[in-house]
Amino acid sequence: MEAQANRVMALSEWEERWQEGRIGFHQPHVHKLLEKNLDKVLCERKEVRFFFPLCGKAVDMKWLADKGHSVVGVEISEKAIRQFFEEQKLTYSEESVPAIPGAKVFKSSDGKIALYQCDLYKFSSDVTGQFGAIWDRGSLVAINPCDRQRYAALITSLMDKTSKYLLDTLLYNPELFKGPPFFVSDEDVKNLFGESCDILFVESTDAFQERHKQWGLDYLTEKVHLLSPKAN
């Protein structure tokens, strides 16, 4: 982690990646680890409100909405949000967000999906309340390492008492690649969330692909944890 501690990505750099189509992090299919572990997140609940931090144009959002759930996402790139609705063939409206100056919210016509175009750290439970589930694929691993405590505080503030937070992290040799996506160890997860949440390791899988050789890596492991607020 020390190798990446001072690495900082500006929001404008993420917007540039979307504008230029440099979005290798986007997956055109529902994430297998979400699909496989959805029952653990739902715990037999229906119509759960899901939060997607740094949502991009994740197809997982439409998949969950089709199952009767609702989704709120936050994303800095307006292009990503518009592409999501267009590619998923969803009609949508656009409006300003009084609580967040300069922000916009894009809502599907059926009201099941609302995507906020703003800085993640300007978002809060004051805007939409808390959530019954959070799917964090590519968010904790994307934020600047120096912002992790701030991020953890935001995420836990968005969890209601029944919330299940499915967290996807990546393990590799951080000496070989500066990120993003950043290396997040099990110890990091414990340090960030251990005081406020019970942490259950769910599974790990080999995520190494040919393209990761170009990053200079020789292995890449994807891990999933399920976090639940500790009972007070």
C-alpha cells in the first residue's frame, strides 16, 4: 500500500477517461460475483434500495431494477450516465439537485433508477436517505488511497440498520502497478470498516487476464466481503 499512498487522481482525469472511451473497468455483463452472492445481500428481502458508488454505466443497475429493486448511483461523468440510459434503452428525465449545487439527477421514467452526476463526497443521506444494500465494484479500488477514511465514513452513513454492503477488492503486487484500480488488502478493509461493521469474507477468485500483463502484474485476485452494520 505504501507504494500507492500518494497516488492521486483528479475528478477531471476520470471524466477524460469516459470522454476518450478509456473505460477498461466497465463490464458489459452483470458481474458474476454479484449474481452469485445476491441472495446473501437480499436476505429474502424484496424491493431493496441499492446504492452504487461511482456507478459508471454498470449493467448491474438495470438487472437489479428488473428484479423489482431500486437503484441510486453517483457518477462524476455525465457521459457515462447518459450512455447507461441509452444503452439500456430506458427513457429518463433530468433535473437539478437543490441540495448539491451544480449536480444533476437523471431518473428512469419508471422511477426505479436515479443516477446523480456529482462529486461522490458531496452526496449524503440527506439527499436520498439510507440504503438497504450497497454494491461496491470498482469504487473503493478507484478512489484515491488518501481519501479512504472519508469514503468509509460516507458509505457507513448511507447504510440503514438492515443494510448489506457487498465490497469487491483487488489484490496484486502494488510495487508493480501504480493504479487505479488500487490494491486494497483485507487489513485495509478491517481498518476502514471494522469498528462499525461486521465483516464476512465471501470468496476470492483469480481475476488475472492477458491485459493485466500490460500493467506489469503477474497475478490479480478479486475478493468479495459482505459487511453489515454492528448492532448497537
